[in-house]
Amino acid sequence: MSLLAAFEAKLAELKDHCAAKYPLPALRIGDKTAGLPIVQGGMGVGISLSNLAASVAREGGIGVIAANAIGMIEDDYYDDPTAANVRALRREVREARRKSEGLIGVNIMVAVDCFHQLLDAAIEEKVDFLFLGAGLPIKGIPVRAIRESGVKVAPIVSSARAARLIFKSWEKHYGDLPDAVVVEGPRAGGHLGFKPEQIDRPEFQLERIVPEVIEALGEFEARWNRTFPVIAAGGIYSGEDIHRFLALGAQGVQLGTRFVATTECDADIRFKQAYLSCREEDIVIVQSPVGLPGRAIRGPFLAAIARGEKKLFRCPSRCLESCEAGKARYCISEALDSARKGDFENGFVFCGANAHLVRAIVPVRELVAGLKQGYALACFAGALRAEYAKAAEKLKALKEEYAVTLACVRTKVQDNLRRLAEEKEAWFREERARLRERLKQIVAEYAEARARLSELDAELVFFLSRAASLNAG
Ligand SMILES: Cc1cc2nc3c(=O)[nH]c(=O)nc-3n(C[C@H](O)[C@H](O)[C@H](O)COP(=O)(O)O)c2cc1C
């Protein structure tokens, strides 16, 4: 086996080990549980229909059909847009149900003119979830019908303030609360809930607003003894990103851009290929005629608009309340519908800030497998990092203890030496005194001995002289 093959085999083994050890957690919203914490973001004007939604649901995520201008896929849209929208929505929901037993949601923009008709149709179809964005879903929400049909509701917000407002309003008017919240940051695709100047500011980034929304919902969780999962959206691209947002407290993530680049996405292949071929500098913020900024890929249509051209369009109903159709230089729904069909002379492509990272169009199953693997590797890396930090902490503590112990030993040695020196000095002094004393004694004894010697000397002289006189006699 070559070195590279051995390395790849080891890597695959590690990935399998990680995937088994760190599976993506399930997402519970009320009494509904998705096997994966992944919501496929609703993408209007025919980008996310039954095919994409069912494919995501089959993998354990939440598949979402976008109801906004869905009627444009019908032949009679311009005769009766509301009827076409409602018919197309019902058909796509049924089709998704036929193709999958998983969880299916519907995304409806609050600001569309037929919001209530779409809402009623989705409730009657007993979809699993309603994702309600582009406005505050507070007025005329048929909460009782929603509950009777077992539908769960998740408003889409861009700030803690909006989340609090919706929850307070539901509490007051309906004596009930939504079931979850999608928090969409400024790196998302499509229309954005931010002013253009807010898009790059740190305080509006998803990493900042997710914890703020979680905190805002805490008050309601405590009062209602319920949990309201937060689902983070906008710029989430990899399994590592999913890991990061779950670690921040989100219980799920919503992805749009990644699901466009799938075989099953309902848009024309040229729409998907636009993601593959775009560079980061091709992704721009446009001011949509509906008064909101949106993120899109530069192309001939936007270039023409920038030159001041006005595109002819038909406006059968003012489909978005905030649209100033009279002044608009193009119709956003028509432009998005053209792009969906791969016509970039008459439309442009909405995308998220990370669309330039897309390298291939893959089946949903493969995308999900990659996300699971990326998440598992991030968990593994996180666990390693935590272990490393623990070991580093221990090392630091040991180093400190070593330094303290060393200092202690040094002081002790010095103390001992000093004490030893002190003890020796005393002994020396005593010894010296003792010796001095002895010397004195010796001197005294010496003097005594000398005195005795002289005495003996005198006695000897006397004796000798007496002996001499005796001998002479
Ligand atoms: C082509 C496109 C169309 C979209 N249309 C809608 C829409 O109709 N309603 C909506 O609430 N969000 C819409 N979005 C936002 C997505 O649902 C999702 O929240 C967002 O794209 C997440 O960011 P990401 O693309 O970086 O993953 C759209 C996004 C894209 C890319």
C-alpha cells in the first residue's frame, strides 16, 4: 500500500470512528422530532418545492416548501395569482408527503398579499411546520386551527427584539406561543432583515444574535415551562459551522445555499451552476423593489438595472405589500422566476454569502453525509482541544507547584545552613570558653607544679648538704 493510500485509509477510519462517536443530535420541536437538527430553508419562487423538501425529509432533516410566488410555476398565475399560489402549494405539499414520510414544513412570507390564504392551505394540509418570515406573524394568526391540525410554528427573526415582540403579542392575543424560532443573520441568501449598513457590523452577526434571542426566550420558557428551540440560519456552510452554532446554544440550523447545490433542488441546472461558477466578489447586495436588501450573484440583469434600465413586467397583484410597483424598475418575483428557469437576461440569482465555496452539485444524501462527517470531526477536534487544554492546565499547575516546591527547598536549605552555622558558632564559642578555662587551669596547675618543684628543689639541697656533713663526720 502506498503511503498516500495508507494515509487515506487511516483518515477514512478516523472519520468513521468520529461519525459513530459523535452523531448529530435530534431536533425536538414540541411533539415533533427530526432525526437531524437541519432545516432546509424555504426558497421562494420555485427553488424549494416538493422534490428538495422530500429529499431532505427522507434524510431526517426538515424539508421546506416555499410558498412565496409558488404559483409562478402554474400556467395561469397571471389570471389569478392567489388561486395559482394556493393550488401549487397544496399540490407540492401532497407530492412531498407522497415522496417522504419525514417532516415537511412550509415557508410563508408574512408580507405577501395572500399570506392568509397560503396559511390556511398549509394548515389544512396539516404540514408539520410553518416558517413565517419577512414580517411579524402576529395579526390574524389562526392559532386554534394551527393547534387542532398539530402544526408547529416557527417565526423567522433577525433580532431578539423581534422575537420578544412576537412572543409577547402571541401571549397577549392568543394565550399561546410559537413553538420555535429561526434566527436569520445577515449572511443569509435572499431578502435580508437588516439595513444595508448593518450587514457587516459585528453586533448584527449571527454569532451575536443567536445568544441574544436564546436569552430573550428564557423569560417565556420559565413562565410557560416550555422550551423554544432556536434554529440558526445564514452563512452556515459546513459541519463545523453546525457544531459552532449548536455549541452557542442553538438546537438546530437552517441551510439554504448548500441545498441549492443539490441534484434534487427544484431550480434549473443553470441556476445551480451559477453557484459553482461565482467568485466571492460576484456576490453583491442589491436593493430589491420590495424595500429590502437582498444577496445575489452579479449578472447581465443586475448590470442592466445598475445602468438605469427599466424592465417591462406584469403585476397582476401587488404580491408584496411593501413593493412600490409603480416606481419599480423590475418585478422581483418575475426576476427570480426567470433565474429559476436559467434565464439570466431577465433575472438574477439569490444566494447566501458562502455560495462561492460551492464546488459541486451533489445529491442531498451526500451533502448530509458530508455535514454529519464535518460535525463529527469538529466534535472530535473539540474533544481533543478540551483534553489538550486540560493537559496544558495540569502542566501549568505542575510547573507552578515545582517552582513553589523548589523555592521552598531553597529556603529550607538556606535556613538549615544558617541554623547549622548558628549552632556551630555556639559550639565553637563554648569550646573556646572551655579551652580558655582549661588553659587557665593548666597555667594554675603549672604554677602549682613549679612551686612544688622549687619546694622539692630546696628540700633536695637541704638533704644533700645534711648528707655531706654526715659523711664528713
Ligand atoms: C435562492 C434563495 C431563495 C430564498 N427564498 C426565501 C424565501 O422565500 N423565504 C425565506 O424566508 N427565506 C428565503 N431564503 C433564505 C433561506 O431560507 C435561508 O434562511 C438562508 O438562505 C440561509 O442562509 P444560507 O443560504 O447561507 O444557508 C432564500 C435563500 C436563497 C438562497
